[in-house]
Amino acid sequence: MERRTFVQASVATLCATAAGFAAEPKPETPELFELRTYTLKPGKQPLLDDYLAKAYLPALKKLGIGPVGVFVEPPEKELLRVYVLVVHKTAESVATLPAKLTADEEYQKAASAYLAAKADDPVYQRIESSLLTAISGMPKLEKPDATKPRLLNLRIYESHNERGAAKKVEMFEKGELAIFKKVGLTPVFFASSLVGAAMPNLTYLLVFPDEAGRKSAWDTFRVAPEWLKLKAIPEYADKEIVSKITNKILTPAAYSEI
């Protein structure tokens, strides 16, 4: 009788242990972000906006791809840069999108004016594109409320090699990202570059209600005790892991989903 009780208890323990292992959450699959940069003359912006709003975004939504953000940088030297951020769930989604757009008659019709541009009168000069993968500390894009006024801050941290880039990601995951959230540097995404220019790099996007909010949050961050302590760690010194920082202040298009 005692032996039977012992066996039953052992089986119950094994089942409970197995159930505990089964209940452990699996790590989230990081999202992929395609970041496109259109360089064009300001006079061509209405045609690009028309294409993005009426052809590109609706086609991607129909395919279950997105959300899609469209952001504009202030003109510089008579040129304008428009940033388009596309959220993909899988690499297959990225690879098969061009063919799907080509086969989509509704998209082709809506994009006809954009696609019919002549060589001597192009819509844009060039498109630069990067493919990014979300870091494990923030595997999904956190979508801001697109119905509210907002300002976006795109930042790119280049590193001298892959080790330095990995160390900067580690720094964010072990403390800097939490400090960001605490002081009002609200993240939209954090991602490492897989394909594109200026590799290796960490690219991220922050959102603020306005320029005053952006300045206030950064001022708070610079003197935060947690940040001063973190950046004092020798292995996290900027000179050791960051070789260049690009800082862009962007405004969302009226039809932007992010």
C-alpha cells in the first residue's frame, strides 16, 4: 500500500513538472522592419503621397502586412527625404512582396501615375532600403496612437565592428531601454541591421507628443542617475562601441499608420 502511494505521488510530481515546463512561455519571434528612404524634390511629394496613401498602404494591408509608417524629414538643399517603415512577420513576407504587388491588378491601377513616371521626370532620385530585425529586449513594434499629434525621432548607432554593435544592443537590453521608458523616451522599435548601408548598426525610433516633449525627455535622460551609472561602465563607453550617431527628427504623414 505504501509502495502504491509512493508511485502515485511520483507520477503526480512528474506530471506537475511536465506541466510546468509546458507552461513556460516561448520567446517571441522578432519582427522584421523594412526601412525605405525616398529622396526626391519637394515638388514631387504630392505624387509620392498619392501613391503611398492610395496604392501601397492599401495593398500591404490587404496582404496582412503592416502597420506601415510614413515620416517626412525637413527639406535640405532642395531635396526631401520620406521614410517608409514596413513591419513584416516573416522573411518570406519581405521576399515575396514585390511579386505580389506586380500581380495585384487593383494596386497596379491605383499606382498607375506613380509607375508611369518618365526617366526625364522621375518621382524620386533613388530609394535606399534596409532590413532590420527587432532586438530580443523589444521583439515587437509598439504602435503609437496615430490619431494623436506626434513627433518621431529616428536614431542610428553605427559601430566599428560586429562585437561593438552587439555590445550596444546588450547595453540597451540590460538597462538603457528601461531608463528610456522611465524618462519619457517612448520607443516604437529597436532593431539591428541585417541588410543595408552603414552596417553594423542599431536603429531605433522614438515617439513624442511634440518638440518640447522630445527636448524635455532627453534632458531628463542625460542627468538620470541610472544612466550616469550605466554609461560609466568601461565596456559600455561610447568610444568603445559607437562610432557614429545619426539623428533624424521626423513628422508623420497624415495617412501614416504609425
